[in-house]
Amino acid sequence: MATVPFTISVVDDHGEITVVLGGDVDIATVGEVRRALAEAIEAAHRRVVVDLHRVEYLDSSGIKALVRANIRARVTGKELRVRGADGAVRRILELTGIDHVLDVDESPRPGEAGAATT
């Protein structure tokens, strides 16, 4: 099985910053994730969205980066929202209880009632 390369892209939609992560978010890549999230929070007017739909693996260092970014956003009067957590990544967020700490969009899973087709 081929490993998906780690990627970060940032989209600024009139002050709502979306950070799209891809590949593995782990100890090897978390420094880049922390920097991107800190810059996004600084630049955002009100909200930062972290899109995880391309993330294959999320370890404890990635979870810690998300939690710290959430705290930083709140301290600065902004909102951090997690979107696109599916499969193993969603399962990790649920098992650790982080889905109750972070604002995680509840997107229907494939095959569930109300699942969107885009």
C-alpha cells in the first residue's frame, strides 16, 4: 500500500481560513501543522476550519496540535472547527473523546441517511 504524501494547503475565503491537511499527521509532520494552524489563527477574522478529509493517519501529537490550536483560537476570540474527519481519523477522535472537546462537524458517513453526494 502506497503512503499518501503529507500536504498542507491554506485557503483564505474573506477571512475564514481553511487549512487542508493530507497524508499522515504525526510526530514527523506536526511541526508544520502547528505553524500552519498558528498562522491561520493569526490571519483569520473569526474562524479557522481544519479539513481532515485527506488525512490517512492522526497520532497523539496531531491531536495535541489540534487541541492547542483550539485553545489559541478561543483565547484570541476566534473559532476553530474540524471538518472532514472520516474513517480511522474520526474513530481516533471518538475514542479519545476529542470530538467532544473540539468543534467537529458531524458529517454523515457514506451509506448513512442524509449522506451528501458532491
